[in-house]
Amino acid sequence: MLEGAIGTRGRGAPTPRVGPRRSQVVAQNASLVVAGTLLVAMLVLYIVLYMGSLRAFPGTFEAASITDHAVPLSLAAVGQSLVILTRGIDLSVGGMMDLSNSLAALKLQGGFATEALWTVIILLVGAAGGLLNGLLVAYGRIQPILVTLGTLSIFQGLALWVLPSPGGHVAGGYTGLFLNPNAPTALIWVVLLALAWVAFRRTRLGVQIFAVGNDEQAARANSVPVARTKVIVYVLAGMLAAGAGIALATTTTGGDATGGDVFTLSSIAAAVIGGVSLFGGRGSAVGAIFGAFVLTLLVDVLFFANIDPLFQPFYQGLFLVVAVGASTLLGRVLVRRR
């Protein structure tokens, strides 16, 4: 009976079952495959429409433009993914980007030392905002959607106080770190972000994040500091949102206290398209980066498809629904086949 239940390998040697950890790895790989496939499909569609419209192949300028615009969303999407992996959500991303974008436009000038100092200060502002979110969620036991919706308004108000009207500028040398119209050098930052996630995923904190998202009670029973883990996650998300605001300022070379508003929903959409489960504990920030590039390409695809700007939100919403549905279904098929 026992031998029949667990199977045999050779003569009397038991064949181990595939454990939950391996099943989780398979699911994560499947989501990356789906996200990567969707990105390639969107890129091919972009190239076809571009060539049909301009009778030329996209060059380095177009590649640089796409990459530069995808960097802020990639940073925001990775931060959002960390929160979603713990079964939370961060609606304050846009507000923090507004605040950091405004500070960057006013302070990132005046020489290397000043710019480096203010970069650190802005990132610490993001960490402080994330700490506020984390403490209220983890120790105040308030629902993440309520906490971050409230702090969204706070951050937006602070951004308007810092920069009442669009303006300011970022030093040319600083923007050169991100922008290069002749080559997509911003891909370096994207690759570094992906590598940082791969390394982070293998750390104790990375494992704890997935443990909390999969089963909070079981994680607590196995001595995982659930509350502390959530706080750290929100702090990291706040810092990444602040970094996204800085990247946005370098892309636009100026500041706008409302420029980050659209990134709240976009960061969630990028994470979900990239295979991050809204139920927590499953997904990869690399997939969220793929999702960020998909959404960035979508804007250009709609433009070259000659879609009336009034109807673009409709097609964007339709694409998101179809993409998320297809990603979920294909992910399940790949997991079952594995």
C-alpha cells in the first residue's frame, strides 16, 4: 500500500513527490514566461505599426525613448510588487512620486555633492512615507487600501506645497545618468534592478515576504516576524516610489506635483500583467518590469495605430482586461503541463 502510494524508483526506492516549494517555483517561472511572451508580442506589434506608419525601422532614438519612459514605471512596479506579494496594496505610490518629483525638480542641481545629498534625502523621504504606511498596516492593523488611500492624499498635498505649479529643472549632468537620445543606456538601470531582485529574492527577507504572502498564520508559527516584514516591505516600496519620482523628473527634465498620479494604477497593472498574484505569495518583480515595458509600448502602439486620443483609455482598459485574463489562463496551463 505504502509503496503504491509514493511510487518506486528501481527496486523499493521511493520516488519523492514534488513539494510545495517546487510547485511555487514552477508557478513563478510560468508567469515570467507569459510576461516575456506578451512583451515580445507587443514589441513586434509596435515595430509593425511603426514601419507601416513611417516606412522605416525603429532606431536607437525610439529604443531610448521607450526605455527612458519605462524606467519610472519599472521602479514603481517593483515596489508595488513587494507590497502585493504580502497580500497588501499601495495606493500612495502616485502621491509619493508627486512629492519626490517636486523635490527633485527644485533640488537636483548645483553640483555633484548637492545632487548626491538631495538624492539620498529624497529616498529617505520615500522611506519615511513607506514607514508610516507599514506601521499603520502592520501594527495599527488597518486595511492597506484605507491606509495608503489616506497617505496618497497627504503626499499629494505635500507635493503641491513644495511645487505649487509645474517648474524647476534637473541639472543636465544628472539627467545624463538616465537619458541618452542616441542609445537606450537606461536599460543598464533596468538590468541592475532585475539583478537586484534576483539577489534579494534569495535573502532571508525575500523568503519571509513570500512566506507571509502565502500563509501569514503559518509564517508566524514558523517564527517569521510578520509585522516587521510588512513594515520593511512598505519602506522599500516607498523608497522605490521616490526613486521613480526622481527618474520621472529626469525624463521630463522638470517637476509637476501631479505628474505621478497615473502611476498608482499603472504600477498595479504592470505587476499583475507580469504575473504577480493579487492574492499574495506568488510572482516576480522581473515580471513586473516586463509589465512596465508592455504598458509603455502600449501607448506608442495606440499612437501609431491612429487611435483617436479620446478612445485611447478605452483600448488601454480593454487591453489590460484581456492581458490579465490571458496571462492568468496561460500561467495555469503552463503549471499544469509542468
